[in-house]
Amino acid sequence: MASIYTDLLGWVVIATFLAGAGVEYVRRRRVGGDTGAFATLRERLDAFETPPERTLATAGWVLFAAFWLALFPHFAFTQKSYVEGVLSLFAVPACLYAGWLLWNGRDSLLVLSRAVAAMGIVYFPFESIEPLKRTLILVVTDQTGWAMAQFGYEPALVEGPILGYQNAYRFVTADGHGLLFEIVLACTGLGSMAIFAGLIAAVRAPLGRKIRALAVSIPIIWLLNIARTTFIGITFGNQYLQLFVDEVLFLFGSSDPYMVSFFLSDRVISQVLAVVALVGVTYLVVRELPELVTVIEDVLYMVTKEEYDLLESLDLPREPVQTDGGCSDSDEL
């Protein structure tokens, strides 16, 4: 993350969405003979003219827009990632629009609101708790080194300059120049895994199908991410993509010609392919968990202002899809 301030803002966003999800749960829980403090709380929440979960979730989307706006300089200027920079800037109006739609009655967006909270719960502990972050990074570092060795490349494992532990590989070019390829949290695939874990957690569906959806998505993302770090390490460490050097340096605001292979392999090729891969993984997950179609349809509506029936158009299996947060079976979460 860019700073402690964006981390703090991220936790505030999560807390706001969680509060909305909690209020939604209280208001929708209907158990015969409910009495006492729980029933009294529900009655008070029901007395609001505007559903309080809608108010809280709308506030969450406004705060989420501020979060992405705060991250834009970090992605665009510090990491020099045009893909992530553009996406973070695009996320600002997208979040505000989601909040506006929700405030005006599109309650299906409560599912996506819950998903954002769940994503944060998965991601932020690894961001803010050093032992968790260190363990994840070192596991990815070890597996990347193993994978590079399968292709005949065995760079020295050394201490990284940013994090201070052995999470970097040192390559030496033909002209004797040393290059460090460091594995950091952004290299672990945690962000993508958190997205799918959050979406799967947010929908109301039988636990068995949720577990199958996780079993489909998380291992695939993990393996694809190791392939990504291996590709970047080999390409950068051996300077295999020294193409259009002056143009690439200009675009990324750098003067180091040895970074061209890194910029092209990581910031361009890998990030574009990652978007394609996520679309494919999404399709596989939706095959197991059709309830997620509600979220995708909401996103498409935000982009096109048209309603879609993806269950029919994609020939997906029809399961009882809950768009209003209702839950009828005891084995649903």
C-alpha cells in the first residue's frame, strides 16, 4: 500500500461495509418467536425510512472511491504501472456510481458491498501483519526460484533491498551488471485471490458449492502467479525484452536501460494477461457458483446501463440465485 494513511482508510472502508452487512443480517433475519434485545434492535432498524444497510453501504462506496484516489499516485508514479494507475483512477467514478445506484434502490449491489468487505478481510492482514506478509512472500520466492531452476536458471537468492529478508534473486548480465529481482507482496497474487474469496464469501449459497468455487479459483490463481513471477524473473534477469529501449524508458519515466525488460514483462505483458486470466477464472467459478452472476450483471449494468440475463446467455446452470440477500435453506451462508 502507498502509506499508513491508505491502510487506515482501507480498514475504515471495510468496517463501513461490514456494518452495513451486519445491519442487513439483523433486518432480514426472521426467526419465529424472536424476542429480547435482538428483536428490539431489528424493530428500531426497520423504523428508518431509508434502509440503514443501504445508507452504510453507500457511505462505504464513497469512502472506497477516496481510497482508490489516494492510491493513484502510488500506482502511477511510484510503481510506474500504467495498467494499475488507469484502473485505480477509473475505480473512483465507478465506486461513486455504485454508491449512487445503491442509494437509489439497486439493492442487489449489497452483495458486491459485502464482497468488498470480505476481500479486505482477506487482504489487509497480510498487508499489515509482518509475520503473515513475510511468510507469504518467502513461500512465493522459494517457489519462483524452483520454477526458474526447471528452465535452467539458478540466480543467487539474496536479501532484498526493500523488505530486508531473502526475497530477491541476483542475476548478472553478460557485461557484468548485477540485477535484483525482488518478490514483494504485489508479486504473490494475493490481490486476485482476495477478490475471488470475497466474492465467494459474499453470496448466499450452499457451503459445498462455495468450497468447490474456492477450489477452482485459488489454486489456478496461485499457479498462474508463479508462472508470472517466473516469466518476469527470467526475462528481466537475462534482459530478453530489450525492445524499443528509448521509447519504453520515456513512457515509464526511467533512465535505466536495464529496466526495459522488467517494464515490458511485468507492467505490460503480465498485467494485460492477468486481466485475461481473471476473466477465464471468473467463468469457471460462475459455473460452480451461479449466484455470482448477480455481481457480474451489476457491473455490466454500471458500464452499459442495460440489464443482462447471463444465466441464459452463457448457458449457465440455474441454481436458486439470491439477489435480495434472502436465505431459505439451513445449509446456506
